[in-house]
Amino acid sequence: MLRPLLVLALLVSLVAPAQAQPPQTSPPAAGDPDTQVDPLQPDFTLVALPTTLRLPAGKWAFRVTHRFTRDLGAGDFGDALSNLFGLDGGSLVGLEVRYGLRPGTQVGLHRTSDRSIQLFAQQSLVTETDGAPLGVDALATLEGADNLSEHYRGGFGALLSKRLGRAALYAEPILVLNANTLDDGNDDHTLMLGLGARIRFRSSMYLVADYTPRVAGYGPAADQMSFGVESRRGGHLFQITVSNGFGTTFGQLARGGTTYDQWYLGFNLSRKFYRPDR
């Protein structure tokens, strides 16, 4: 366990400002703006892509990702109904925990049931709430297969967010190093451009979508696309999704989805371990 912790500390040093203050370990003072509910950005992710929502210093958040592996289009309607639209089939599950290391800096770990682990560190650079035209974060990741013991992949990205009316829009250029783990003579690295949106159509309900085209380098199969509807209740957010792939880490997104004709049901469940201020 020591090696992953050392790697996580290195990721923090890459994305955190050089003159950052020592980590804040005590609870944030009353009135911390990071504890306020953001009505257009209620969670730290869209479906698979991250957002620029800040995690309060000293606080925790948890997420479960679940993707059923039965194609919704396989067979006829009776087949789909008999399998409860994929719920009776296999699934790929991810567990994620993140921690607010200091104001504007969050770190975390995401593990999927194929034994992939992604460590990540995210640093808020500017926010729209401070009057900037865009929200901008920097993000660095380290991912490995077999519980972070082989096939290492590094990821570096910039997260750009913009509020427009009842929507939040995202553009996220992401470079994944060593995305190709096969010695097949193809490109090793992948440049992706994540695109996403969250639209608030009721006080606590949203439509959400993200799309991750590979614009250069290694890019097998189809680009992953996901759509969902979600509901927020206090510190909980529940999301039903449909995707053409199973990726929830940068390395998995770099490998892409299946095809544009196969779609899979899934859900995300997230929980903030602090009481968001209204």
C-alpha cells in the first residue's frame, strides 16, 4: 500500500500550485463556499468524465459505478424483458473515494472490478463563482492493471466548464500515456477531447451526457458516449445511464467503447460525507 500512497503524493505535487499552503486537516470554517450546493454542478463527475466541482477541505465523497454487460439491443423485446434489460447479466463495477486535501485540491482512488486502479489528483485553478469566464481545473492520474502492479498509464488533462442558463458545459483535453498496453506496433499514447453537458430541468433533476472522441494517437473501437438522467437528494445523487462502453477511468476511455450499435444500461451512485449548505 505504500507505493500507491507515494504515487498519489507525486500526483498532488504535479497539479497543486507551487506556493500552496500546508494541507488543512481541520474542518473548514462555517460559511466555506465549497460546501454550498451548486445547482448546475451537483456532482464531481458527469457519467464518466470529471467536472470542476470543488470538494471542501477535510471532507470525503464516495461513488459507485455499475455497468451491465448485456447489450440492450440483443434479441427481441421479450428477450430484453426476460433479462430485465440486462440486470440479470454480468456487470462491471467501480468504487471511488475522494478527499479534499486542501481548499481547491482533491485526491482520490477509483478501482474497477477488472482490478484496474486509477489514482488521481485535481487542482482548481479558477472558478466562475470568482468572476472568471470559465472554470478551469488541472488533473493528473496514474492507472495500472492487476491492482496497480502492471501496465501503467499516466493521464494529464485540463477541465474547462461554462454555465449557460440552466446548463453546465464541459470541454476536457486529456492526454493518456501508454494507453496501448499491447505490443502491436500501433500508437502508444492517446489524445482525447472529452465533451459533456448537464442540464437542470427540475429543481433537483438533471439530464447529463458525455462523449470522449480520441483525436490523435491510439484509438481502437468506437468513441465512448453516455447519456443519463439523475436526481439529487441532499448529499446523495443517483444516476441511470445508457452507454456504448464501460469505461470509467482515463485508460479505459482511451480504449473506447464497443460499437455505435451496442448500448448498455448502468447507474452511478454518489454520496458526499458532509452536509451541503443550501
